[in-house]
Amino acid sequence: MASLIDIRNTLALRGRMDAAQLSQLLATPLPLVNAMLGRLEAMGKAMRIQEDPDDCLTGSCKSCPEGKKCLREVWVLQG
């Protein structure tokens, strides 16, 4: 099971990741990873970023019938 330091170190090494990727990589339950990311955010150590649909590689996100379902929320270290 991962600690806050493990989450921080992984983000430092990998750059930006979503919670599901962190959960799988660190073999830690997703709800626990989400709680730890929230704590890191409250401490000012991590920041959540909503990926922009304008950065879609196929260019079809604007007309996608699924709406914003495919948007990912990623985490990065802050400052």
C-alpha cells in the first residue's frame, strides 16, 4: 500500500498521471489514492488539471455524442 510520499514521488518521476494510473502502478485502492491526492492538493503539493477537449488528437471531441465523458482529470506536482 502506498503512502503520501509514494504518490508525490511517483508524480515527480512520471509528470502527470490520473488517479486510476496511480492506483494501478502503486497497487493501492482507487478511493485511497483519491483521498491522498485530495490531501496533497490541500497541502499545496499537487494540483488537479482537467485536460482540454481542444487538445483532442482526433479533433472530434467537440462533436462527440458522449459529451465530456472522455475528459481526463490528471494530477501534477505544484511548484
